[in-house]
Amino acid sequence: MKNKNKNEIYALIPARSGSKGIINKNIIDLDGHPLLAYSILAAKKCSSIARVIVSTDSEEYAEIALKYGAEVPFLRPKKIADNNSTDLQFFQHSIDYFRQKENGAPEYFAHMRPTSPLRNPTIIEKAIKGFLKSQYSALRSVHKMSETSYKTFEVEKQKLKTLCDGSFDIESTNLPRQSFPVTYNPNGYIDIIRTSMIDKGFIHGDSVYAFITEFTNDIDEQDDIDFLKFIIEKNPKIVDNFFLK
């Protein structure tokens, strides 16, 4: 049977329930709405995205996702929804579902993590449209680091060791920052994944397009949530852009 979905792009939002750092992080309240809702609504505002799918192991999370307009056609097995589970596993599980239960899987997925909630749909559209015309193996969003990683360290046996070349001679890190290459952090704003790469056992492959965005707040600790609440308090229209029609 011909795959009618191949040229479409689905948003795939991972939302497992077993977060240890912040309990129920993916549905924590942010200005009156669960964190998960922000990613769902940002994806729904993108005309290039055909379907918005949430991959979760939780019935409660599924109900929330449905309330905000996402699809939850399956629940993720608990064995691939723990702290040691990988992105590759939930992508493979999702793709297997579409192939077995529907007309086939799309070639493209917009990977949108709930922990990067404040997205501009226009920027997501720009990433998608640029990527679909390319031959890159994947797209990954990044922002410029405030301090180059060439000036950072590991600690080994209580001694500083440069991160980039593994040297205990750290004198080079005293050079001005302009002496070093600019480095970037992945930020979860928008990644675009190819099914054909997943089939080969890779998430991103070896030709990944760097989609550079402004600094993006990613939620990992309670301080990150407090900072986002501060930003929203100063600019409530950020939230209105998601929840007002």
C-alpha cells in the first residue's frame, strides 16, 4: 500500500511521566496551563505541521494533551519511558505504530520537547520550510553560548582539566574569549528528524543543520521554572499568543 503520509510532517511531543528532578515536570503549572500545552499549541499554529502527536506513558497526560488539541493514538510502554530511555526508542515506537496501524509513517517529525515552552510558531515554520528543501540528515536548534566551551573544565582527581583537549595545563583558557571559536548549546526549540535516519538507528545522523535561535529557556530545575514565571509576569502577552485565538 502506498504511504500517503510520506511527505507530511508530524509534530512529535515526548511527555513521559517519570521525571525525578521536578515531579510531573511536563505538566507543571505555568501561568495557569500545564507545561505540555505550550508545545501543543505552538505546533498547532504551524500550517506546515499536519498532525500534533503526544507520546506519553500516562493516561493523565494523555487526557491533558487531548484537551489542548493534540492526538494521543497510543501510550508509550513503561519500559521505554524511564530515566534510561532514549529518544531513539520513542521515535522507533511511534514510527512502528504509524506503519502498523495507519497508512505509514511520515518522513519528517518536528521534535518539540515540553521543556522549551516559549516558542514562536513563525520561527518553527522557518525551520521546517528551510529544512524540507535541503539534503541535511536532521535539523537541530541551538543558541550561542555566553561563554565558549573552550574555557570550561572537567575535574579529575581534584584537578582542573580542559574540556576540549583534556589537558591539565589550563593556561590557554586565560586567553581572551575572542581567541576561541564560538560554541553553541542545543536548546530544544525545534529539531526536525527524518524517519529514514531512525530506520538506520540514528536520531540526527552526520549532516545536521544548525538552526540558530535567540537564547531559549529550557526547564530542567525549579529555578528555571521560577525564571520563566518572572519573564511571563513582565510580559503577559507571551502567554496570550498561545492561548488567545
